[in-house]
Amino acid sequence: MEEMKDISMAGLRSMFYMVTPNESSFQHVEEVPKYTSQASPFFITLILLELVVGWIKMGKPIASISDGITSIFAGIISRLPSLFMRGLELTTYIFVWNHFRMVVLPWDSPWTWWLAFLAVDFGYYWVHRSSHEVSFMWAAHQVHHSSEYYNLSTALRQSLVHHFLSWVFYLPMALAVPPSVFAVHIEFNLLYQFWIHTEVIKDLGPLEWILNTPSHHRVHHGRNLYCIDKNYGGVLIVWDRLFGTFTPEKDKVVYGLVFPIKTYESLNIQFHYYRYLWRKASRFNTLSEKLSTFSNGPSWKPGKPRLGDHEQVPHLTGKEVPLDRQLSLAARLYLVIHFLLVLGLYFKVKTMQSQLTVLAMIGYMLLTFTSLGHLMDRRPKAAVWEMLRCAVMLALQSYGYMDAIVPALTTPAKAFVSLCLLFWVLHNGSQLVRIKNKSN
């Protein structure tokens, strides 16, 4: 029990980089704890706590149910590749270390630990900055900026593709820093950035000069003209101060993409910008212009500087309202229950051994993200999608692939899904009858 408590506290402290070199130095990569998994229980706890504190301090909801669910779905999507393989960042790092290292820094030295801390954060600054200044990288990173709210759930809104693009920025470290040390800091750097996605914490005093804080990161997520392409830091804000990309929080920040996407459909959020880039490139005549569409800044056009300009950024009044399609209490309750069911499936999938089964479960989860996204968007064909999804879910439950996390709830869960399927069958049937009567 005491050991489990220590592991749990280590997960919480790692979110704030409150760990010492002695307790987080390991000789081999295999020995590095799964800090992200240890911290996962605190994600939901802190999100719920933020909702309560935010309501008390601000007197209004700090998120909509639909937006929060969409953010967590994006977080799950971003982690799906890890069900099949080790992260590309660590895989390529180990390859370079094994074949090209020039110096071997001691894995158990505090100096190596602190050097890795700085190097990883410096690498992250350039990963992040490039993700805003290179269009094909922005196509992945825009997922993280797509929410018009700013809260802890927004931190989980990540791209499926981004990890396949960031690995090259960390490879210089592999010439000297052992992979086990890198593996620790790449997790800590990511975990630190969870808690800065909040409006509840306003100012951290003198720490604002050194650390990336909620205030600095609010600016980064803003679509106000003064916020665009600013404050790229991960843990430290000093990189932005050094390279001229820092700006303090001033006017009220309006969050989201410059041109909001206005949807909750997860796969559309993940991939819509790639379609946009392809259409944009197809309008140009020369090969150079077509390639520049992907390598230059998102607002670039022929005749503009490489990073483009902000001429077309819409004027903001400060009275903009985030996307929140009004849903009934019953619809919101329905969403929450099915969200919890798919969340339980995700945690169960991580323990499955058969890759074919895992692939099938991922297919079902993607169907769920799509169908619930249609419901939250209030699309006309949402009922058909839900009928199909509930039928698939009932089949998975019947074959034992979707047992509830709490065994006693397995039978009630199956009964609930059966009722949902019956509802959607009747709903779609009545819709067909109504359409037929109108045509007659």
C-alpha cells in the first residue's frame, strides 16, 4: 500500500517537475517509470476540481460538456499509436545513440540530468515554434488550438500525427545524453504543460520571469492579434525572451483558431487542415509555389514573406462566444455515460495482448468518436450513426470485449446499450415514416 502511494505521489509531482535527479535517474530505458500513466488519474481529478473552482471564481462554466469530451477524445486518439509501438521520438533517439554517439555522459550524474532538462526544453521550443511556422506541421498542431475554451481538458487535445514530426529536433542530444535520461525529461516536459492550461491561476509573481505559466500560455492559445505566434516555451519562458517571441498577457484573450472550425467531430478536427492545404496548393501554378504552401507559414501566399502576414486576421471585440451547441439535459447525460464507457474501453485496450483485437477496438473507438461528434454537432444523420454504433457496441459486449471496469456493472451496461439501440431504431423508423408520409 505504501509503495502504491509513493508511485501515485511521484505521478502527481512529475506534473510539476517537482522531482530530484536522484529519484529520476535510471541506467536503462526499460527502468524508466511510465510517468504519464502514473499521472493519468490526476488528469480527471484536476479537471473536475478546476470545474468547481472555476465556477466559484468566475461564476460561469469554464467549459461545455461537448468541448471537454472532444478534447479528451483527441487525447485518446493521440495515444493510439503507442498501443502498437514505442514512440518515434524515443525509437529514433536510441538508434542515433547506439550508432553515432560521440560522448557518453554519466546517466547518474545530476549535471547530466540538468543538462537534459535544458536541452529537452530548448528542443521543445523549436518543435513548438516550427509547428506554427511550417504549414504541414501546423496541420498537426492546430488540433491543440482548435478549442475555443481554455481549461485543463484543452491540454489533452493533441494530434495523432504530431509525434511523427517532432523527433528530429531532439536527435542532437543523442550524441551525448543517454536515452534513459532523455526518456525521463521528454515525459516530464509534456506533463508540466498540463496544469498551465487553466484560467483559474492568474499570476505566479516572480516565477513569471522564468517559467512558462498559465498566464503566458493563455496568450499562446489566443487568436487576438497580439497573441498570434507568441510564447512557445514548454517549461521555461526564457527561450521566448531570448528569441523575441515573448509577449505578456494584456487584453482579454479570445481562444481558438483564427478561423474557428466549429465542429466536435474528432477526425474532422484531426485532418481538416490537410485538405485545406491540398486545396490551397492546387490553386497555384508553379511547383515552387505548391511546395511552399506546405513549407512556409500558414498565412503565406505568393508575394508574401515566408511566414506570411496577419492581414486577414478577423477583428475581435472581446465579446466572442465559444462554440456550444445547446443540448438537452437528457442528451448531455447520454453523452457523458457513453463517454465513460469508451474511456473504460480505452484503459482496457491498453492491457490486451492480441494486436488484431486491439485494432478492432480502435476501430470501434473511432466510430464512437465520429458518431458522438455528429450528435454534439446536431447533424441530421447523427441518429443513423448512433444506431449503427450501438449495434456494434452491443455485439462487442455480448462477446465479452466491453466488460465494465466494475464487474457488477457489466449487466446494467449491456441493458443500457440495448435500450439505446431500441431508442435509435424507433427514432430512425419514425423518421422514415414521416419522410414517406410527406412524399405521399
